[in-house]
Amino acid sequence: MPPTTPARLSIRALQSPISGPCSLELAAGECVAVMGASGAGKSVLLRLIADLDPGSGEVLLNGQPRSAFSGPAWRQQVMYLAAEPAWWGATVMEHFPPGSQAALLEMASALGLRQGFVDIALTQLSTGERQRLALLRGLLRRPQVLLLDEPTAALDETSVAAVEQLLQRCQQQGLSLLWVTHSQAQAARVGQRCMQLVDHQLRPMEAAQ
């Protein structure tokens, strides 16, 4: 028999004092939606996977353990997008790789960002515009897994639909998503599977209800 292809992302008994243990396997091109009450530990789980918070357990990318990567190299491939993304410069292009403006403009058009946004100070962009730019900032670095912490929370319905469509196209190219959302309707739309954090553990939605 041919060897089995490893999961894109494998999480094994991952835990911290306030989260877990959680186990999950995420296939290439798959989206798993994660729900849970406020304070259930959804953001903590994503930060544990990204190696931003201390914890125990094992995480693997394509069968390779996280310990085989440096911290920056791991987070380049398994990228966490916070609900409130950080910005360190005054202008948009300071936050994007050199030579990426053409690709940025093409993707930004798909998300309905206004023309000329690259020349506008970040402080003058709306919360929703900055949220969409944070998503594009991550996508243009070509990770294999995106850990999305409510990526459409500040968006109107039209922008939400545009983001979902863009990410679905990225999935078709192999990008895997772990998508935290408070919307059951969104979880049903975007997730091939839906999980819920209950008592700090991940459970299938059917079992959690």
C-alpha cells in the first residue's frame, strides 16, 4: 500500500493551564470552524498552536514536529491572525513584503477596499479596512495554515461574503484554515467541520450540543 499522506496540521494533547487538552487533524485545503462561548479559550488555543503562548503537547506540520522549526519559521507557515491585528508603521506598504503591491491591489479589489488605500495613513482607515488588510498581509506571506480569530467581526455582510469567497479560493490552492467565529451561520458556510470548545476541550458540534 502507498504511504499515507500526513495531515497538514496535527494537534496532539495541546494544553496550557487555561486550555486543553485539545487534539485535531486538519487536512490540506480544509477549513475547520471553531465556536465557543466568550472566554472559552478559543484565542488561547490558536496562540498555543502558533507557539505564542507556553504549553505542552505536540503540533506537527505535514508530519514534521514544531520543535524542528525556529519560532519565526513556524509562524511563517502556521500563521495566527489576531482579532485585533498589530500595526507598527504609519503607512500601509510598511507592513507588506517588497514587490507585493501589485498582488495586494488585486486582492484588495476583490475585498472591496477603496482605491488609493495604500497612500492613506493607517490611522485614517476604518477598523474593517484594517481587518481586511491584516488578512491580506497574512495571505501574501503564503502560509500553509491560517489560524483566524474572528477575521470578519468588524465587517458588513458584503465584505464578509467577499472575505469568505477569497479564502475559499485560497483553500482550493491548498491553504488550510482554523477559523474561530461566533456565528453559527458562518461556521456552517465556511467549515468542512465545525468544532466547539467546551470545558477547554474541542468537541464536534453535534457532541457538544
